[in-house]
Amino acid sequence: MDPRDRRQRGKRKFRLGDIGFHHYAFELGKRADVDELHEFLKKNRIEVIDPPADYPSYEAYYAVFFVDPDGMKFEGVYFEEKQRRRRKKSRAYAR
């Protein structure tokens, strides 16, 4: 690695569109959790890119998108289909 590259690493904010990591998504347990996260973000003046919404291209996918102070994009999501599969699997193991 070029020494100049080493000096620059970590010295600039994340830029959407750069090669590498795009965003970090974390799953929430219910739709209300997405709404609560959104309220928390607003209360703490954290930049919300997309407020809570349904995403029809994914079945029962409800999410909020926001950025951290370095510009890294995050997603808080509730994915109903995934939750249904988990409940079904849990019931099968309980038998």
C-alpha cells in the first residue's frame, strides 16, 4: 500500500457511491419499533433520508433510512415475511 494512501485512510467521511460498503441494515421486531426509531432520530436531530415507509418491491417490508455524522447510511427495518418464518420454525421446534 502506498504510504500516502495509509495516511488518508479514515480521514474523510463515508461517501455514498464509493466502492465498498453501501449501508448497514438492522432488523427490528415490529413495525412500531421502526416508528419509535424514527421518533428517536428526529428528537436527536439525526438526519433521516427516508422516513418510515412500506417498500412494495419487498413483501411486507417497512423501513426508515438515516445517516450517521460521518455520512454512513443505516436502515432500521421490519420484515414481516422473515418474522413469519421465524415464528413458524419456532412452533415446529416446540412440538
